[in-house]
Amino acid sequence: MRTLLIPVLCAVVIVALLPLIAGYIVLVERKVMAHMQARLGPMRVGPHGLLQPIADALKLMLKEDVIPTNADRLIFWFAPVASVAAALVAYSAMPIGPAFQIADLNVGLLFIVAVSSLGIYGVVLGGWASNSHYSLLGAMRSAAQLVSYEVAAGLALVSVLLLAGSLSMKEIVQAQLDQGVWFVFYVPFGFFIYLVASIAETNRAPFDLPEADSEIVAGYMTEYSGFRWALYFLAEYANVIVVAGVATTLFFGGWLRPLTRYHDHFPGTHVELLDVVPAFAMIALALYCFRLAPRQPLRVQKRVMAAAGVKCVLFAGILFAALFGSDAVREGVHGAFWFLAKVGAYIYCFMWFRFTFPRYRFDQLMRLSWQFLIPLGLVNVIGVAVAIVLRERWDWNPFFSLVPTTIVTLGFAAWLTADKLELSGTDEDIAAESAAVLPGSGE
Amino acid sequence: MSAGNEAAGFGTARGVDTTVLGENEIILNMGPQHPSTHGVLRIKLRLDGERVVDSECIIGYLHRGVEKIAEHRSYPQFAPYVDRMDYVAAVSNGLGYCEAVEKLLGAEAPPRARVVRTILAELQRIASHLLWLGTHALDIGALTPIFYSMREREEILKIFEKYCGARLTTHAFRIGGLQYETYDTFEYDVKRFCEALAARIDEYETLLTENRIWVGRTKGVGVLSADDAIALGVTGPVLRASGVQWDLRKAQPYAAYEQYQFEVPTRENGDAYDRYLVRIAEMRQSRLIVLQAVEQIPEGPIMARIGKVLKPPPGEVYHSIEGPKGELGYYIVSDGTIQPYRVRVRPPSFFNLQAFHRMARGAMVADVVAIIGSIDIVLGEVDR
């Protein structure tokens, strides 16, 4: 009974908190976007727009539920649910710190990849059920895109699996602890491929073709509104967090803090020097909030800002108190902090790319995957395999055995981009493709 | 059936055939409500998957009968209406109309008025190109440039606002000269803006010009050959991007353009990327023109002596200027009364849009929005 209770509690916490977290990620995204674009972003609802996600959520729930006349009602209803369900189930194998994990599957990574790619059903079915051309185009794009980038992402993951020797998320982190290095330093190209592929898999710019607003209105979501739309939205951000979590676990040491090999203690205690950094960071954030609070124009805004500061102090207190708890408590709390911090940094990169790059075209997107990322991923995997053989057979230093792999992959990438990769296709390609569809083209 | 289109195997002038569809084909109505048709353009696309097999532009959703209204207004009364055609370049519209009526009257604006007109029209060209740049980038998926370009456009609109009180539909000029004398810090404001602008244009170029995705999305997209461009009556940056060096500011100078030195940027390939480069280069040239003009604005009256009631002699006139989007022409027939007998406007967007059909052949859906953006249409002007 007890063994079941904790996973169930974890699951409830995740399902309850995720919409809120997703809402605040959206707020952060809007704020980041605003600062990159020389404007302020949400400022009206709460201080600096802090209550905006709640207002948005309320609005979406109160909206009229519109189902197009000729839509397939059952599938129209089912599609967003499928999307969200797939995204949420993927969390069950995600270790948020050593203590907080619903199930430590021995095939955890495989499970996450498999389940989160089921979300495509929601997209394709929703696009088809809407009975709209825009939705259909979006769904078609999405299906092709996900299948292509799943391959590239898979190859990137394989390079880590070779190093870690396990599919269990916990053991992959453990392997990084044992080997004393984050795998991103061993296989930078694996990480690069996963970064690109994960952006594409979560349908985010510059790969947001399935919902390219300037081309096909909103893609598969065109006919969705209100709560159903909110479900798709939730699924998208839940997926972003999943890929960020996978990247963190595989490439950035999961819940491990930086400098894992540095273990100096405060004299006379068992508290490590570096473990107090998170607490102090939260205190600094709290001070910043307190400094901003009196400058808010309205009393309610002052109070919410101050409350945010108090919350930061609270977090700092928890982080600090955890240092004096048992090992399990300390590692659980601090592990969760580091994991979430890394996930946040990864999501920030997503936002940064989104506001910097124009959007790929459909054929370019496919070429990027099949002609660049997948060959690169193959070379990388072979290189890593060779490096592991070198390490195990001839006792090479693990780091130096991987340097040639990286160099070879880099050279291959340079060769691919220099000669082979014509993103827009050669003129003959375009002419041939056009000729295939144009009636009686003789020009 | 027109022979040219038939030979190209690309639909006919009669429009998209929606009756017989191939196995993989769908008809997609893009617009009139669509995020990137720049207003209320409707495009009927016949698609094979994502490829455009045939296309047809359907216009008229913003038709207000501007030309007909002109027949019931006196000459000065009609001037504010022209601002509402290309509403992102109202100053240029006003300039074209005022000069056309002046030609009909046989009058000429005094030198000071002509120089101020040139300054404002060039600022308007920059503003129009800035708006184009932002929206075009937005269409292609770059979310950020529009906020930077709107920031600079705001400075121009502030200058307009200080000059005549209006920001968008300015009605800045009067037939025979200027509506208002320039304000005290006009020269200073204009100079300060131009000095800041150079670095800002560099900034846009850093974001886009060598961006691999941007180049991939625009290079080779919507190609229009020089012959086609001339045959279709295309003008402005779209024509110059196809390699035809034709700019009315040089070819038949008006206002004060013959006094200033500037280049007419052209490119050879005639694709969306070249149109982008041409417009960026044009902004730099416009900046130089403004800087030259603002250095020495001649003193003197701002209105010619044309009398209070305008009664042009019977006759007709065609006058065209180089608007931000191309040749903006006014054909005015006078019957000797205070109202024009007929006003016909030659809006650049209307003619440039005709080339869409040719540019979109074999393109993908994503290219369609890139092509519309690169033509730089304003539906207020297309539909009138």
C-alpha cells in the first residue's frame, strides 16, 4: 500500500501543478519576448503581469465551446485529450531529483520517447476531425515532421545510451555521477542534434510549421477554441518540459549540481560549501522582489510583489533547512532545485531561438532532418561506439577517446553544410518537383 | 485563353478551375480573413499537397469607390481621400495628387514647398519600407524585426504629427504648396532621426540578411523575370529587383529630386530576397536624400498663387510619382468646373499584384505568404 501511495501522490502533484507551471512558462515566455523586442509585455494583471496566466486560464474555461458543423464530433473531442494524456504520462518516468519520481522504469527513456510521440495522434486526429483545409495541412505537416525528427532525436539519445549503458533515467544520472562528467561534454554533437530535434518535435519556432500562424492560420488548432484549445496548449508546453527534462537528464547530469567532484565541507559540519549556493541565490531573488515591491503603483501590486519575495525567502529557507536534514532529504530538495534550474535554462534557449529565427519551409525542414541531422547522428553514434571500444579494450582516457569522435563529427558537419546541404534545394530539384505537379509544364 | 499562360501550363486568366480536381488536390481559400494577406486579399489556391498548382487573386473587399467620390468633390476636397488609398504611405499619395492637379492648373509649387515635400515623401518611403520589413519578416516567421522597425517608424510618425497633427492619413500638402509651415525643430528632428537610422538598418540586416533560414526562405522564391515584370506593368522595388533600372525620381524628376544625388539600387534575380535587399538599400538612399534636402531648405513662400477657387481649364493630365511601392499615377480629366470630371488612379500595388500568379507557380503554401509579403501590397490601394 505504501509503495503505491507515494507514486500516486507524485502523480497527483504533477497533474495538479502542470497547468499552473505551463501558464507561468507562457508568462515568462511573453516577458522574455517582450524584453527582446523592446517592450514590456503583460503588465496589467497583477504586478508585472504575474496574475496573467490565471486570468487567461479563466477566460479560456469560460469561452463558448464551438464545434464546427461538419466536424467528426467524437474525434474532435478525443484529439486534445489524447495529446494531453500522452504528454502527462511521459512524466511518470521523469526523475525530478533523486526522490521525486513516479516510477523508475528500467526502460524509462524508451518509455518517455514512446509515450510522448503518441501525442502526434492528438494532432493528426484533431486536424482531420476539424474538417478544415488549414487544419488538415497542419496535421499533415506535423505527422511528417514528427516522424523525421523522432529518428534524429533517437540517434542523439543512442549516443548517450552507449555511454551510460542503461535506459533507466536514474541510472543515466548515476553514470554521469560515477564518470564525473556531464555527457554534454562527452558528446556535444549528440546534444546539438537533440536540441534541434527536440525543438522540432515540440512544434516550436523555427520549426513551428504545423501551427504556422502566418501561413495556415493555426494549423491543426484552427478550429479549436476555449478549453479544448487550452488542452492543446497545455500539451505543447508539457511536451516542452518533457524534452527539457530528457535533455537535462541525459546531457546535463539531471539533478546533479555542477562540480559534483568538489566535496569540501564547512569546518565542523557535514554541509558542503557549494550546497549553500541555491539558498543564497533565492535570498538574492527575494531581496530583488522586496526592492521592487514599494515601487509598484497599486497596493495590491505591492502586496503580490512582496508575497513573491516572501515565497523566495521560503524557498531559501527550505533549501537551507534541507542541508541539515538526512541525506535523502538534502539530495531530494537540492536535486529538484538543480533539475528545475537546468530545465528552465533549456526552456529559455527554446524561447531565445523562437524570437530570433524565421520559420523553415516544409521541404527545408525535411532536408534538414534527413540530409543533415540523421547522417550526422549516425556518424556520431559510430564515433561514440568506437570511442567506447578504445576505452574498454585499450584503456584510453574516456575524455580523450571521445575527442576524435567530436572532431570527425564536426568535420562531417562542415562537409555536409558546405557541399551537400542545399536547404532550399537546387534549381533542378525545384523544377522537377514543380514539373511533377504542374499540368503540361513545358517551360 | 491568353497564349502566355497557356504556354506556361499554369492556369488561365479566367481563374482557378475548381470543377475538376486531381486525386491529391484541394482548393484552399486564403483570405479575405487571413493573418498574412495584408488586409482583405483573397487568394484561391489549387494545391497538390503543399504545392501551388494554380492561383487566383480575388480583390474588391475594400472597395470604397474612391474614384467615383472624386467626381462629386471639388479638387481640394478630394485631397484627404487619396490619403486613404495607400494608408501606410499617405504623404506620397498626397504628393502625387497635388502635383497632378498643379500640372492641370499650370501652376508650380514654390521651391521651399518642393523641398519640404521631398523630405516628407522620402520619410514616408522609409516608414512604408519599415512597415513592409516588419510584416514581411513576421510572415516568414521572424517575430522580432517588426518591433524594431515599428520603433523607427514611430519616430517618423512623430515628425508627421508635429508637422501636421496627423500620423497616418496626414493630408500634409495643399494643391499649390504646403498645408503648414514647418515647425521650429523640424530640421533638428529629421536630422537626428536620419543619424540614428543608419545603425538601425544595420541592426535589421544583422537579424536577416545572412540568416541561413531567411535566405533559404526568400532566395529563389517568387522569381519574376525582367521581361515578365515589364509586360505585367510591375513597377517600384519589385521591378528594380528584377534588374530594370527604372525610377521615376530619376526618369522624370518631380518635386525637388533633380537637386539631390542618390542611386537607384537594383538587383538581378527578381526573387523575394532581392526585393528585400532592394528595399533595404532604398531606405539607405532615402536617408541620404533627406539628409541632403534638410541641409538647405530654401526660404520663401510655401504656397503658389493659385487663387481661392480652383477651376482648372478643360483638359486632361497624367502625372505619376515614384511611390514607396512603385509608380503611383493620377489621370485627371477636367471639364472646367470646380469638380473633376474623372479621376483615375494607377496604384502600384494593383499592378504589382497581377504578377503574383506568375510568381506563385509551383511554389509552396509557405512561399505564397513570402511572395505576397515581398510584393508589398496595400489593399486600400488595390481596391480603392
